[in-house]
Amino acid sequence: MTFSAPQPAPLAADSIRVRAGFELHFELRQPTPMLFVVEPTERPGQRILAARKRIVPELPLGETSSYIDINGNMVWRVQAPAGRLEVSHDLLIEVSAHKDAALGHLPKTPIEALPAHTLHYLLPSRYVDSDLLSAEAWNLFGHVQGGWAQAQAVCDHLQTRLQYGAGSTNATSAREAYHSGYAVCRDFAHAGVAFCRALNLPARYVCGYLPDIAVPPDFRPMDFHAWFEVWLGGAWRTFDARHNFPRVGRVLIGTGRDASDVAFNTVFGGFEMPRMKVWADQTGLSELPPVADGFPVTPTAEGLALSAAWTDRA
């Protein structure tokens, strides 16, 4: 499935183009319902120029659908057959050429003045056990004046307190990761959200793509990235405790209370995932090429053969 603008759109001033996407292979033991939160949508500073969605085997129309969840995220709903399932998405997105904003002057909004839609982002959630970090948060950051300054102090502290590396699982909470001393981007984001909520700053978890633009290349395999946003000055503001410096090229996929709201894939049954590939790079393309990473635009016999050959090489 492919959509694109009728004509290649001119690049807006102060914007860049990013090509991003993923390829996932599943081995399913039985017919299985699945959910995917993987599709970026139009939002301020983010324009979708072209997108290609591919599912092999091609499923009947009634077995795939999409909906918008309570957090405003696009969700794919798939009823997958037993056996191999391949899902991929290739996108061309226009985003700001500027680095993440740094607005150190922004004050903290009193709770009584917060908009109603932000209030549930003050509460603990499945992986954000902010209530258990409250005393520690106020001891560490209670003296810091200003909303932005407090959130930034949280990020600075997590950079020194946590070492990037495996040490958590999909069930690890913010407090558990924080006290272990090890974290991946998901844990950095959960810990940042937890401390901010404990300080009465509405904060939400974000997942998306983060290309290596204007930074040394990271030669580890790319993955989806997680950061967080704090409600300051009447808008959601970006903070990234994992990198802790302004970056260029973020592509936002989804937001929620924590990772349980924006898991890129939820599988209601037994499965294995032998292949996962994620990409995000700045590009000069004005439209997607007719062939994406060796695969035809639509599933065909040729495409299935290429899939098998690719799997054999992996």
C-alpha cells in the first residue's frame, strides 16, 4: 500500500527530509491478533510526504484496519495467519532543520492552572512509578527554580546516574532501572517522566525515529528511539535524557503515559521475531523510489522470493 503527494512537494524553508522505516519478520504459532503503533502522522513541524506499507502475505481487506487511540496515535490492527508474517513501512518525512528548542526561561505552571488534558500525565502509570520516587525527586530537584530548569536538571542527573547498556527488560519500571544504574533509551525516558511527574510537571513518553544528523555516527544497529515531553509554557516540550543535548530530525510516532501505550507491536499469542530492521537518515529524495530496500512496491512472487533470499542471508 503506497501513498504520495500528486507532485513532489517543494522543501519548506528551514526543513529537511528524513527517510525512515522498519522491517519486521514474525513467526506465529497460530492465527494471531496484532497491534502496531508505528505510523507517524501529520503534526506541527512534521509533514508526511510519502509512505509505503507492506504486509506479506497480503491479507484480506477485513483482516487489516487502522484506528486512532485515546492518545491520538495511529494504530494498525492486523489479524495475522499462522506462519511467517512480514511487515514493513517506508516513509519520507519533512521535519524542522533546527535542533530541539532549549527554553530555559519557561516557568513551572501551577497545578490549578494546568489544562485538564494534561492532568493524567501527573499520575503514576504501569512503568512510571513516580509515587515511589517522589521523596527522592524533591530531595534532588526541589530547590531548582523554574519548570524547564527542573526538567533539565532531571536529564542532567540521569546522564550521570545511569550508564547506557542492557540491564532492563520489558517489565522494568522507572524506579527499578534508576536504582540498577543501567538503562536503554526506554528506561531513560521512563525515569525522566517519573521524576518530572513527581515534581508536579506533566510528562509523557514519546517513541519515534532519531537519525544521526550532525552527530558522530552510531554503528550499532538502529532501533526505535524513546524520549519524553514536558508540558511547559502552554505546549509539550522535548527532553531526551539518553542523549541530553539538542538533536535534529526527530520523527514522532506516538505518545502516551509510558511504553505500554506506544509499544511498536503487541502480539496476542505466541511468536518469535527473527528479524528487525529500523532506518532513519537525512535524504535528498523528493519521493520514495519504486523499489524499497530490494522489495517491490506491492507483494508479488518476486517480492516473496526476495524476502526468502534476504532471510537466508540474515
